[in-house]
Amino acid sequence: MILPSSSRAFVASHNSSLEFTSLAKLSSGNLLAEVDLRRAVVSLKLRQAKKGSMGQFLTPASVAQLMAGMFKRLDLPEISLLDAGAGIGSLLAAFVEKVCQHPQHTSSLHVVAYEIDPLLIGYLHQTLELCERECKYVDISFHYEIRETDFIEDAVRLQKLGLLNSAMPTAVNYATEFTHAILNPPYLKINANSKVRELLRSIGLETSNLYTGFMAATAQLLKPSGELVAITPRSFCNGPYFRDFRKMFLEMMALEQVHLFESRQEAFNDDDVLQETIIIQAKKQKHKSSSVIINNSCGANDDLILSHSVPYSELVHPDDLEQFIHIIPDKISQQIAQMMALFTCTLNDLGLTVSTGRVVDFRAKDYLRKNLENNTVPLIYPVNLSNGYVEYPKITKKPQAIMHIEETANLLIPNEHYVISKRFSAKEEKRRVVAVVYDANQFNYAYVGFENHLNYFHKNGRGLSLTLARGLAVYLNSTLVDAFFRLFNGHTQVNATDLRKLNYPNLSQLLLLGTGIKEQFPSLQEIDELIENQLLKMSNLSDNNPIATKSRIDEALQILTQLGFPRSQLNERSALTLLALLDLKPTDSWQLATSPLMGITPMMDFMAQHYGKAYKPNTRETVRRQTVHQFLDAGLIVVNPDDLSRPTNSPKTVYQIEESALELLRTYATDEWKKSIFTYLASVETLKKQYAQEREMSRIPIVIAGEIKTLSPGGQNILIEKIINDFAPRFTPNGKLIYIGDTDEKFAHFDEAALADLGVNIDSHGKMPDVIIHFTANNWLVLIEAVTSHGPINPKRKKELEVLFQGVQIPVVMVTTFISRKAMVAYLPEIAWETDVWVAEDSTHLIHFNGEYLLQAYQREKKQTS
């Protein structure tokens, strides 16, 4: 298969015994892998600006597989699938692959894919052709249709067609109804006067974002009992902007599964998407099941999944006119919701309200001043909020004053005591709700201005008592409120509507919290103690306090950080593993830590019983591989101390905290901690140093012509070892190794005579490729670069190699190699044409840029001589 060079396409081929085959001859099982390689290339070709303007974010294979696996009915006699924003077809490919692998697969599969981007449509055709071949392997009748038209416009047309044909059921077919739908809709705001907004209104939906329009239209095109799986922003779950959509969608569809991601970046990490995303699986029926499965993982590649079942009535409260979707991922979250339910007051009950700051700076810029002067009053921005109070004035680019004249009278409020909070938190800010006291006693002015990025609490437009303001600020800054808010708000905004929906303590409780607080605002720990002691002590939940649980997990993470663990181990899984190995419950003091012998399964049982984190049983290996092994490497724990002869892969394997580490951890939260950890780290290398030491001790063995040689450990030599042991036997069988570079020694092997026999004499090794092989069967000289830190064979490097090997008498092949696809993606735009790429994690594949055959010798132009 030859793809046009104008589209910078490439061909990836499966190789068996050096018989290079095209995509047309691929064996079953490689479908999604091939599609994902294309996705990586297309994502680089789509400019970021275009992605934003069209809402295009292509679905990675890991996410597509996760979504396809959420469908429950794949054994229907006939399946019709709708993909309303198909892109290059990653989602439908994952679905087809899942259907083909099902033990009782369907006999007929019909796919309808919508796409309007001409660049993507070409790739979509190729993906569907691959799907057709995949189905042919397992005798599934496969038909597909690509609709190069606007989905919303066509969906409205089809719905009207369905209504016209409602008296003739036989007229309704694949064109108007589907058994399944899989969806990654475009995320794009739509103007109130736009055509698409008008079309959505015609089917009864008022919404401000295209993704909810796609979801609603897709749901309407499903057959009764049809299934929908969609990955979307979480923002539709609450807030006033999506109220109409929630009511329409939840009337039609019954939610059955929800999958959350702990990390904002993981789902679409190639595209730097920081919107919080979720995956939902829903069935088209009015009747709601008794419960909904909530799954939670760090990312789509993480197989350590928290799984939790909640009653449907807790997910969507039957009497909630807003139809908020309350996603409660685990037992701790349930306890937080129960604890918040103890507070029964609304702001209206308290006689209070919350409003958005009146000063929109770009509209009032003619009245703003950098500093206070005559006829001005203070202007407060989010930057002025600090440590529970207002820091004013502050050295900042923001103006600190606004004129007090007739034109600004409606922008100002009386200078009295208020509570003000940020409307927007930073993407990775530790706290979502940030509130401070505005103490009017600090300002000798009659009025004040609050900028539009702030919310302020007031009483009928006037201030609060200082004690009430302090008590309210304490409550809003508590871990309890922050944890609750994060549960049900999937965005970084803190709107006035969100604050109105919160439950609050009664007036006397808020005044009690504010009593005793002066100019020094309490720390978070002190705030949580006030909430616990003054508001919750008499509740039945105090013995099972979710705030204590969350705080203990945070403490374990702080310990791992101070011990020098790398970022990949600084997560909830590692914190819980440490606590299990210490048999430390949420309310135990660190001095009570012990060192029981514990296997992986008992660790996970401990996490579920005492910390409410019930992971799926088949995810044990993740705990072992991604946390326990690193604890062993760091010397934090020991393996099988009771029986040193027991193999580590035995199901009876147990682990134990190392003795000196246990003594250290017992001093946490005491005056001895700082001294103890200093002494411990001075005696035991941090993880980073220990890894480096192990690399020094373990050189990499390779065999050349029957002789064992070693490469220095680490760096690109890990990849060079794979080139020698995996690439060479497969793609250059019986070839002669002429040169192998080494990170430390410049070269580990160099047959200068063999290179000279081919017409090349090298004076310096500085520009040499990492590996040179004479592929004697084809009489080619293969030049290989191993990319770990330096770049690939780009046009500049290609020219350098041509000059270096200009004397060679045989054809030259140039190959860039990577350890993984992820390592490859960043360099794809640089790869020189007429070169090959090999990825060690997919060792049976080669990628050739702009040519018909793989591993083809590059034919240099011969200079004309007179």
C-alpha cells in the first residue's frame, strides 16, 4: 500500500521471517495498534489551534480499549454502531476488536461513522477497511458507511424522519436507529445565535457546549435498550449551564457505569488536555437500575481500579430539580457526603447570599488606578487573598484602586465585613475553595470594589458581623468542604451557584467557629480540629472520620516525598501500601506503627477495610509491580524475612518494613522526626542514588560472534542491547556486526577492517551511528541510531551520515530506533524521509517513511561528471 507523500502518511507492517507484508495482509489482533500509530502521526499534524477551534482531541488506544470494554451486550445477532465524531476511527476500531474477540460474537455488524475533517476522513477509510478484514477473520458480516456531513444537522433530520415513519416500524432501519453508540464528542462552546444552537433547540435541547449536543442527539438515535459509551468533560454533571441537558438525557437514558480518572492529564496526555474527563456507560430506558458502578483509576493504562457500587438514588436524587449527578467513587467519599448532610442550613436559612464581584476590569479600565489616590477606593483581586485575610496593597500588575465617582457607584459596595472567595482555582491548586475574611477595619474608606473573579458573601447587600465572617471563612476553608466540593464539581470554577448549593452549619455553630479567631487565621490542621471538636464531635460519624482518613493518606505521601521516592511512586496507591505494611489505621498515632508480615492480598484487604479503597481483585499485580518492587529497591521493606529460601514469585511471598525504617516512621509528627530522617538518609541512599548504584554494578551483556562483551549500564545501551538481540536477528539475519557504540567507552565493538573493505575509512568516532550492521544477504550497510536523549535521523543527521559514508560501495539503509511508542511520538515530525523507524516494545514492526517497501536501501543521486 502506498500512501500519498503530501499527507506525510506512513506504513507500518507486521514482519514474519523477513517477509515484508502490507497492511492488507495483517494478521488478526493488531487492529487497534495499527490505528493508534496513525493517531500519533495525525495528532502531530493537527495544529493545536485547529484542535481548539474544532474541539478535536483524538482518542488514544488505551482509552478506546477501556471504553469498548464497558459495553455489556456484544452478543446480539445484529449490531449497529454509531460513532458520531469518528476522527480516524480509534473508538470504532476498539469496538470492532472487542466484538471479534467476544466468544459469542454477532453475525452482522454495521457501522455508521460521521466525520467532516478531510484530513481525518482519509485515515478513517483505512481504519474501516482494517475493521472489515478483522471481521472477515471471524466470519462476521461487516458493512460501514462514512457520512461526511455535520452530525447535529443530520441527527435532527433523521429524528424527524423517524417520527414520520413511526406508523411504519419496518421503515426504521440502520439509518435512523442503533443498538450501540461510542462517542468522543467535540468540546466546543456554541454561540446562542448559531445554526447548531437552533438545530438543538428544535429537538428540545438548550445547551452552551457542543459535546452535550452530540450526547443528546446520539441518545435519541439509539434503539430502545441501546447502549451508549462516551468520554466527555465532567462539567455536565452539575451547574446551571447543563441543567436542560441533564433533564433530557437522564429522562431517556439510565446510567449504569461511570469511570473517573484521578489525573486530569492522563486521558488525553498527548494533547495537554486538562479538563477533568469521565466515561459513562448508559442504557436507553426510562427504568433505572437499583445501583450504578463507579470505577476510578489514575489513567486508562492503570489497571489498578477502584470499583464501587452506589444506589441510583444517591447518584441522582429523585427530588433534585437540578438533576445533579453526584459521583461518589469510594467509601471515604460516601462518608464525606454523609458528614456534610449533618449540616442542614442553606444560605437562605442563614439570611445570607453570595454574589459575584461587580468590577469587570476590562470594562471599567478607564476608572482603574494602579495605586490609591484622590477620589479612589480599594479594589480587591484574587491576588490579594492571603492566609485567611486580605493583603492590601500588594505589589502586582493588577490595579489596586478604582475611582469613586458617579459612573462607578453601582460597582462598589459599602466597606463592611465580608467573606470573599476565588471563583477560579489554578489547574493544580491544592484547594478548590479558597475563602478569606474581608476585615473592614483595615480600610478607612466608605466603599470597596471586588473584582469579577471573586465571590462575596453578604446580607442583603450589606456586611456581616466580624465573628460570623470569621466562622464562615473557617468552614469554607475546611478539608471537609473542599473534599465535598471536589466530589461533585468536575471543573476548577467555584461559581456562586455552587456555593449556594452547599449545606452550611447553623448560625450559632458558625458564630462558635468564629469566636476566638483574631488576626492570625488558623492553619488547615487547626481548622479541621475546630470542625471536628465544635461541630462533629457529637455525631455518630466521628469514630469513622473521613477527614482523618484523608489526612493520614496525605501524611504517608509526605513521608514518601521526604524519603526521596520519584514522582511515579508519589500516589495514593503507594501511600496506602505503606500504611498497610505498618498496620496503621487512620486514627492511630504513628508511634503505634508495627511491622507485620504481609502479602499483597492482605495489603489490599487492609486498604478496603480501613481506608475505604476497594480495588478490583485482579489488580494485585499492579501493587506488586509499581509500588512494592520500588519499596524493595529503596530498602524500605524486605521480602520473605521469615523464609529466605522462599522464591519471590511464590503466592506465599510476604513483605515487612525494614527495622531501621520502622524506627524512623515511629518518630513522624514528633519533635524527633527532622533529626531522625536526616540520620536515616545519611545512612541509607535515597532511591535515586540507589538506582544509580545498581546501574553501576550491572553491566549489560551482549554476544558478538560467540564472544561475550558488556555495555555500560543505563542510558541508550538498554536500547542498543535490544537492537542487537531483537532487531538484528529479525531484520538482518546472519548480518555482520561492524560497530557498536557504548555510552562510556565510545565503542564496545569496532571491526575497522570490515568497514574498510566496504570502502569506508573513519578517522573519528564522534559522528558514528550507534550500531552498524552489514546485512550480507542483501549486501546492504544498515546504519542505526538509538534514540534516548539525542535526536533521530533527521534531514541534518541524514546528510551527516551520507558524507561520513560517501565512500561505501553498497546501498545504505538508515534506521532510527526508540524504546517505546511514547518516546517516538515527540520525534515523528523530525524523521527524515526514506528512512525507517523501529520501536523496541513493538519489535515485529517497522515503519518506513514515504516508500513502498520496508528496510529499503536509500538510493543516492549520483553527481554528473563531465
